Amino acid sequence: MARTVTVELAERSYDIRIGSGLPASQMAATVPAPHVLIVTDRNVDTLYGDRTEAALRKAGATISRAVVPAGEETKSEGWVFKLYEKAVAAGLDRTALIAALGGGVVGDLAGFVAATYLRGIRYVQIPTTLLAMVDSSVGGKTGINLPAGKNLVGAFHQPSEVLVDLDTLRTLSRREYVCGLAEVVKYGVIADAALFSTLESNTEALLARDPALLTDIVARCCEVKAEVVSKDEREGGLRAILNFGHTLAHALENQLGYGRLLHGEAVAVGMVFAARVSVAQCGFPADEAGRVSRLLEALGLPASVRTLPDLGASAEGLAWRPLRQAMTTDKKVRGATPRFVLAERLGTVVFGRQVPEDVLAAEWVKMGG
């Protein structure tokens, strides 16, 4: 059964439609446009490009398609300008629409192009990965990376609609799918202890990609994010809780090289680190921190340095000093000092917390760093 979650932002409110077999023509009916530019990557284009284009053409739109390489490296200035050139060549004007068909990289990149081309045109998100469905496709954060750090250039630009077709999860590799579960676990930690318990009780069904369970879980994650974004669209306060585990995660990605360690894997390690720091600094019960670690491991995610994928020579970047230096470029830094989201108990977190340097270093060493 299809579910709809609304992100309430006054005149910029939009729906997240969640279900199986949702055709792209549904998007064309709810967000009409005379011209649609589909932005997708090479992997997704092979699977869903023709089908999506055909559905939009059937709905009466003129379609152009831009296919970018798969991978985090595509979130770059170079590809932004290539997409600008594609938009100009295709004759896109302010009545046009960009459709971001793919995972988080495509969504961030295409969203940023939509936010800046002609000073902003409409776009829709059609996420094809679990991570994008529950996180990056919702909330209007768009952006690209710089060599110094992740997502350092970007804009807030809300989509007109998010269309989540759960059938696309069937074609994800196990590693990509499991990475999305890291963000699902995050929602349980920051806002919904009952969701966390559901995940603990249904790990086998989750890993088997049970459609009914996924419908409920994706919808619940989107509800949590929609509520947070509705209260704090531009991350002035509350929205920071969505970054639980991400301060260390972004530093890991930066140090190890984008794409070598997948985002969900980095977030999993970052959440265990944040949970351990929370025990030391916020009175987070040690048994609940243990539950976080055990759930991530049960889902096949790394929960320590020792359980990370084989990183070869890049593993030198796991030393605390270079990781701590990489944190100075994090968007949440104030005066070169990172601010952390920490847990008080499952379902409740606080944000903007400064942590003593010796505590950070000690907890990383305990994790095998």
C-alpha cells in the first residue's frame, strides 16, 4: 500500500510518495512541466533511464537526459558546469523541471544545479537507494564536495515532490542496501526508540528486503525527517540532530578517499563513536550504547575500526590526528572546534555539544583507531 508523507513548509510544502511500482508518470501528473531534464548516473540509467523517460514522454513532457559517472567524485564543480551546459543546450527555461533519478550523489548534484540554474528552477527527487529514500532526497539540502571536505558548497532548495519506488531496492547490491540501513538506525537513536526496537526485532526481514516492513520503516524515517525539517529548514538548531554520527563519518570519508568507504559505513562507525562519547559526556546508558553497536553489526555494518572493509594503504588516514584535522572543515565547526550530536537515551539527543579533546582521542583509540 502506498504511503504519503508531507513536508510542511507553507507554500513550499511537498509530498513524499512511498510505494512499489510507482510510475514516473505520477510525478508528471502532480508536478507538470513542459520540459524535463532527467539527471542520472550510468548504473541507474541502465536500469531505469528508458522506463522513466518513456513514462514522462507518455505524460506529454519533452525529455532530455544527462548521464553522469557513478560515485562520490561526481559531486564536483566540473560536473555542475557540464550539467549547466546540458540544460542550456536542451533549452530549459524557468518552467522546466529537473528529475534527479538515482542515489544521494545524483540527488545532491542535480538539486544543486536546480537551485542555481536560472537562479533556481523546480526539481523532483526519484531516489533509487535506501539511503537516499530515507535521508538525502528529503529536506532540500543540495551540494557538492571540495577537496577539503564534503558538501562544503551547496544550497537549500526544496524539491517539488519525492517519489519513492521501493521496487528499485531489489537491484541494489547488498553492500549499498546495508549502507542505507545505517541512516535508518540513526532515526531510531535520535527520535524514535520504538523504531529502534523494531529494527532489533526484524533484522532478518530487513536484510531480506521485506516489502511491507520497508514501506513502514521508510515512511517512519521520512516522517521523522519531515517533522524536523518543518521546524528547522535551514539547520539553525534542531535539524542538527540529523547529523548524529556524521562529524566523524565525513572526516573518515575525507581521509580515506570518497568512494573507498561508503557513506553508510562511515556513518555506522561515526554513530558508535558518538554513542561512546555520549556515555562519557551525557550519561547515555552504556547498555544502550551497546545496543547501537550490536544492531549495526547484526545488519552487516562496521562498528569499529577492526570491522571496516579492507582499505589498503589508505588506512593510514585512520590515525586520530589526521581525522581530527579533517573535522576542522566540517560545516558544524565553530572556531575550529567541532560540535557533536550526543545521545541522552535512545530516542533523545542533544546537539551543538563541545567535547574535550582527550575524550575524543581516547574513545577513538578504544575503537581500534
